[in-house]
Amino acid sequence: MVRSESNIYLVKFIREMQVKLEAIPTLGAIVYNAIVKRILSKTELEIAQKVTQRIKKGVLIDIGSGTGYLSIEIGKKAPQLNIYGIDLSRKMVEIASGHAKAFENVKFKLANAAELPFEDDSIDFIISTGSFHHWKHPIKIFNECYRVLKTNGEAWIYDGCSNPPNEEVIKLKRKYSGFKYPILTQIQKLHGFNWEEYNTKIKNLLEHTKFKKNFQMVLTDGWMKMVLKK
């Protein structure tokens, strides 16, 4: 019982620190780069596939683009799509830019999503994976997404879900065999929200943005996917 309560407080502390820091520090960026390659690359490859089935040309923003894996995979699959990855971490942008040297349609910027450096109604699509739980001012960022999106544009915001239903757990165990599944569960526990929070706190938050009720939340592959439409 004591250990369980300690774990709860530790998770709560780490999640609060992620919001306070917002930008991942240099060491964290280096560790993240290694983790993405080993654990999350398969998932992000699948997300890239889904994105490019939805859009093949225009302008796309990747919010919290990290070390650039997702942006680059999207760029490979959709060469007519201009992709701008933005991140608050200078080291993340540096690593991502190094990875993207061979891709003219993929660029990375040091920028704050609360003040997106894009014109009104200029963006066709927005993607974000695993950064939402870092946002200090989520309503402001969602409203910025609304501002820059073109009419009928979409934003897909993915973040971790720490307690998915049992049927989802079974799928994840099959997909992430060996050491990968235990690591994935820890990532999801520390990055994102639980099922109840998504259906209360996060749903209420989204209803107070300019997207209002024009959104849906779907659990997929251990992630909560929020689809917002302008």
C-alpha cells in the first residue's frame, strides 16, 4: 500500500515537472532520441502512414516534433507536403535538423506552440505526438492551432493513456514483445493522462477552446488520439 501510494506521488511529481519545464533539456533530448529509435519508431511510422493517407500536399506543422522522426517519415511518404517541426528544446531542433538534411520539404524551428509563427488560415494539417502533457497553456495552444488552420483543416493530437482497457493491453503486448512492452507502459504512465482524465478534465478543456465540440477522442495503440476540425 505504501509503495503504491509512493508510485502515485512520484508519477504526479514527474508529470508536474514536465509541465513546469515544458522544453525537454539537453540530456533528456539525447535519451529521447535513443528511446524513439528503439521503442516508439514503429508507432510513429504507423502514424505517418495514417497522416499521409489523409493529406499528401500542402503545409503541415508537427508540434513538439522532438528529434524529428515523425516529421521525416511523413516527408518521405509525401514529398509534396511542406513540413515544419516546431519544438521548445534547442537540442531537439538541433538533432532533428541533422536528421533532416537530405529532405528539402522538412524543416525544424525553435518556436513556442502558444505563439505559432504562421499566418492565419495558412496550415492544412497539424500533428502532435506525446507533447500535449508538457503544455503549460493548452487552451492557448489549441486556439493557436485553430487560428492557423485553414477551413476544414484538422489537428491530430496524440498523447499517452496510462490505463487502457484490457483488450487494448492484449494488443499492445502482442505488438511490443520482450523488453519493449514494460518500457512502453512506463512511458505511457509518465507521459499523458489516464482514461478518466481524458473523459473529464481533457474533454472539458477542449470544449473551452475555439474547436468547442468539433472534436473526438479515440484510443489507438496505447495513445489517446484527439481529432480536432476547423
